[in-house]
Amino acid sequence: MEVIYSLIPGMLVLGLGMVGLLIWAIKRGQYDDLEGDGNRLLMDDDDPLLPTEMKKEDPRRRAHHWPDAEDR
């Protein structure tokens, strides 16, 4: 019975933490575009009708580019 006195407050703190994490994720826009990634996975990058913001950027133009065998 004494264990319940520590488990109940622990679960309340954990539950409030998860609700806070959910609210933080919603405010940061994690759930704004639920279908965009699924559609982008099926689209061809060379499609001329594909909007420019949906095209994948060239990895060599990124700021944090890791060298690989093609760069040598």
C-alpha cells in the first residue's frame, strides 16, 4: 500500500510531462503537414511539375556536407 503513495504522484508528473511535450510539439508545427512527407516519398525529383520547395536539395550544397568517395 505504501508503494501507491509514491507511484500516483510519479505517474501524475510523468503524465503532465507528456502533455507538456505534446503541446510543445504542436506549437513547433510537428503536425502541420501530415501527408506531405508521404506524398513526397512517391514523387520523382526530376518531375517538372513538382514545386521547387518540394525538390530535394543537392547534398553538396549543404553547409554540413560530409565528404565521401565521390568527392575525391
